[in-house]
Amino acid sequence: DGDQNPLLVAEGLSKQFAPQGFAWGVGRGKPRFGLRDVGIRLARGSITGIVGESGSGKTTFGRILAGLDTAPTGRITIGEHAFDVSRSGRRSGLLGRVQMIFQDPSVSLNPRMTIGETLDESIRFGARIRSSKEPADLAAMMDRLGLPRSLLGRHPHQLSGGQKQRVCIARALLARPEIIVADEPTSALDVSVQAEIVGLLKDTIAERAMTMVFISHDLAIVQAMCSSVYIFKDGRIEDFGPTEFIFSRSDNPYTRALINARPQRFTC
């Protein structure tokens, strides 16, 4: 999917963590790999799924991609610009080119800031990263995501879970990134809200010709959202390909076990 004119290429990303309960160089525990030589290509305007069980490395990969974590080895290239992943995203320049939508909106929103202040901060941040002839329209974004403008004066605790996740989506979009990483963006929401959020994400990404990495353990949602899928296992890429191939024709045993265990098809 990303072979023709890829927007992003990640190569050789590896990261280790100290064994649980041990400090480096102390005890008998062995280092735990978060990622092992991971490479990925993202096509412009695509939605790419990252799937795996807990501990497979998918969130670690997403945080490195967004510049929130570092990796001692590897490289990320966006367009013609290469980024040093051993440096923080603010220092390397990744922060701002990629925005992240987190799993739990309650944790990722500043409780002391109103919704209007949070979104205005994102607009100012995006304007500092790159110039744009098209000014960010906060009111239009609120309308697009089904958020009443009256919420701008409220604080996060006064919003429902679905409203808070919409605010997080608005915050990411208003920063005008090239890539959005969505890490389990629907797992903390009621099933009745999940389809609506997934639909909003899919439609908005298509309308704005943006690129998204959609991280999830839920293959049913990934099948409904994504044009291609990478399967992570134990910090490695176990399988990858177009969504139709992965779900219908892949003969990888791990992939088949995940697909056979999935819930009923998700519709959005």
C-alpha cells in the first residue's frame, strides 16, 4: 500500500526495556524487546492498521512514530526529510508532523483547561510548525465532529466519553499534521459510540487527504477502517499486506488465529 510514493518510511526501529522488577545490569532478568527491527511504509492518504495482542509493540511503535518516545536504532523518513528517532520529537522535528489520538481521552485532556483553550492551543501549535494559507476554523471543526459550540467554555469532566474523544480528534486535526496515530481510540467507549467515532475518523481523514495509523487489537474495526494491515507479535512484524489479503488469503498461522478469534464484522 505504501510502496508507490510513500509518505512515511520507518526502517530498523528497535527498542528494549529493562526486565520487570529489575534495574539495568542488576539481577538475572533479560531485557524485554518493545520493538525488533520494525519497518513500515505508509501511503499518502491511507489508513493503515497496526494489530496485535497486548505487549506486541504496537503502542511503542506509535509513540516513537509520534515523537513521544525515542528508539536507540532506526530511522523515520517523512517525504524527503529523515528524523533521528534517538532524539525526542521536539528536538528531532517529528513532534507536530505527527499527532496522536490516545486511548483514554480523560487522561490526555488537561483538566484545568477549557475545551476552547485546548483547541486554540492546538491551532497555535500547528501554525508554529508550518505555515498554511487555509486558516484553522474552530467552529467548522466543532460542527464537523458533532460537538456543540457551547462546549468550548466547559472543562473535560463536564463532557461525556464520546464528546471527549471527539475533542481529542479535533485537537489532532486542528494542529494540521501530515500523519495521525490513533492508539485504540474507541476501546474506552461504549459500543454504541464506537461506530460513530470510527465513521467520523474515516470520513474526516478521507476529506482532508491525511494519512492515519490506526492501532487496535480489534480486527473487526481494522477491517472496516483500513486499506492495509501490519500484524505485530513480540515486537516484530509477523505479517502485513492489503486488508483484503490479510483477512481472506494470508496463510500466516498467527494471523489466522487472530482472525478466527475476532468478533463479528464491525460496520460503520
